Amino acid sequence: MAASLLYILTWAPGVAAVASTPMGSNAWLGSCIMMPASGVYMWGWAVSILENAQEGVQWGNLFVNIFDGNKYTVGRCRLTLSNPRWNLALETEV
């Protein structure tokens, strides 16, 4: 029971970030970094955006911004799920 509650508590910030800023924001990256369940949710959301565009996730668009004027990419979300420190390396590179 406690694990289910913990999962919901770490999932809710990702849902709130998508609901409040559907065109992406730093809240999207923050929820990927801070909460593992939110990161998985954000990964799925980003993949669904690319699937709806009939592109899908490919090596060529893994680190392409999915929104204009934003730094949110599918690859960045995936890397921050693996190791949040990689986001800092990507931030200095961009």
C-alpha cells in the first residue's frame, strides 16, 4: 500500500507539468529529474508526440527538440532517467 502511494506521489508532478504547460517547459525536465515515475510518464508522453506526428523515435530525432523554442528532447528525458547528472552535461552542451 505504501509503495502504491509513493508511486502516485512521484507520478503526479509529471502529470501536472503536462497539464499546466502542454507545449513543454522546464517543469517537464524538472519532473524527469526529480521523480522517477514522472520521468517514465514524460518519456511516454514525448514518444506519443512523435508517434502522432508519424515519425516515431529514431536515432535521427532522438535529440531534436519536440517543441519550438524549448530544450525538451526524447533523448534528454531518457538520459535523465538513467542518470540525472547527464542533464547538466547536456545543458552546458546546448
